[in-house]
Amino acid sequence: MRADRMKQWLRSVGAVFLKDWHSELRTRYAISALGMFVITTIAIIMFSLGSESAPPDVLAGMLWVVIFFAAMSGLSRTFVSEEERGTAMTLQLLSTGSTVFFGKLLFNGVLSLSLNIVTVLLYFAFVNGFVIQTMSIFVVTILLGSVGLASAATIIAAIIARANTKGTLYPVLSFPILLPLLLTVINATRMASEGAYFQEAAGEFQLLISYIVVVITASATIFDYVWKD
């Protein structure tokens, strides 16, 4: 009986994810916003640096600044679009809070990871001096950083969905919540660029995993209250 309920719950989560994914493929709002921001920002960095190369810690920081503000420009649409289209009430009636939250989280995670990979490839191609010597550290950092961004972005999007000043509130609320994540991924990226051993970054990975677990657990606990009230 419990296994049947779990299967039903997973199907519901998948249905929410597919609904958002098909909607995004039709409108391409988040993909377009994120893509244009990334291209514009990397172009500015490229022209600013010219033929010079910045230190590894500066380049690592700039990469995550690009990723952070790109996320702010697109991931907030997860719940805002439901309010704008008037489908939020229907979703509340047809789905439980947990299925909506984890379906939206899955969508944001896939979107964030996909676009972060594109961002990293463009950053490698056009920013002088950005070299990764320990690729294993960098890959794990991008993966955990993307999940962390998505987990925080999902609950913040639910909080600001009904506010009148959505565009202003989203980055204001996001920055203090994401600051520990950003500091950790920047440091891990710097270690990857300097050729540190994988074991040396274990502490950073533990912090990232702890951050993800805490944010997702807290978000799932308060989600019903935040979204329905």
C-alpha cells in the first residue's frame, strides 16, 4: 500500500514537472531570459578583460556572479507564471503541496543545471585565463551549486508570487539566502582552477550538501503555508 502511494506521488511530481517543461518549451520565457543575460554578461566581461587575464579567484567569482544573476532573471517564473495565468488555484485543487513543490523543484533543477552547463562552456570559450586543473572538483561544484540554486529559488519564487513588486523582491530575498552557497561554490571553483586535490574540497562539498538538505527540508515543511495562505 505504501509502495502504491509512493508511485502515485512520483507520478504526480512528474506530471507537475512535465506541465512546466512543456509550458516553457512553448513560451521559452525563462530560457530566453537566462540565455540573453548570460551572453550579454560574458560579452561585457570579455571586452572588459581584453587580452589580459584576471587571477583565478576573481574569474571564479565572476563565473558565479553571472550564474547568480542569470538565475534571478529566469527561475522566479516557476510560481509567478501560475499567478499570471490564473492557474494557481487549479493546481492547488488538483495537487498536494508536496507534489507541487518537488515538481517545481525538479523543473528548476533541470533548467538551472542545463543553462549553467551552457554558461560554463561559453565562459571557457570566451574568458581569457579561466582554466580548470581539477575537473572533478569543478563538475561536482557545478552540479551541487545548480541544485542549491534551484532549491532556494523555488521556495523564494513561491513566497513572492503574489507580491506586487516581484522583480524587486526576488533578488533582495535571494541574496542573503544564497550567500553561503555562493561563497562555498566560489571557493570550490577557485580550488579547482588552482589544481587542488579532490579530497581538499571535501569540506566544501559537505557544506553544499548540508545547505541543500536544510533548504529543501525547510522549504517542504513550510511550503503549504507559503503557497496557499
